[in-house]
Amino acid sequence: MPAATWHSGERVTDVVALAATDRQNEQAILPATPGCEGFRMPRFYFNILSEAGSLDDWEGTELADLEAARVEAVRDARALMSSAVLLGHDISSRSVEIRNETGDILLVLPFSEAVKRVG
């Protein structure tokens, strides 16, 4: 079931597996628009990077463009950090790497950039 694997041999956490499932379940199904037959949105892959290795997204998510993928990465980072904080862990040093269908790295978003520093 997991769409991701740790390269370092570490186990995939339930938190990360749930986040990937949530992302897929929240995708909107767009109605067919006349004249747009054959249009396919690009697929983006969201890999989680840490000192221990990388958690690779093998399924990807279809989104309109890179900006939509960046927004999704911010949302994922916030959700993962929130879950980790509830368990007493700080994972703000991790990053989300966004790749396209050919494997090119399009953007690396540090988790720390997904939140605003207050006071």
C-alpha cells in the first residue's frame, strides 16, 4: 500500500503514509469540458528528504502547474510537522522535493519555509 520507500532502510511512518493517502483522496474530479478532450494535467511527485534518507512518492499527484504543486507541498509539510509535534518530534529540518514525470527536480521546499515565525 505505501506509495513511498525509505532509501536508508527506515520504516515508513503511518503519518507519512496517511498524508499521501489524504492528498490523493482530496483531489477534485473535474468535469469534462467540451473542446478539452485529451487534456491531461501534469503529474508531480513529492519526495520527503531528511538526514536519514528520502521517502519517495511513486504514485504522484496530477495538478494544474508547479504553483499548485508548491501549494500542495506546503500543505503536506505543515500536516507532517503538525503530526510530528503532537508526538513530540521536530521534523522542521526535512524538505519536500517536487519532481516532474521525467524525474527532474523542479523545486525543493524546506519544511521550515512552510510556516511563519511568530514573535
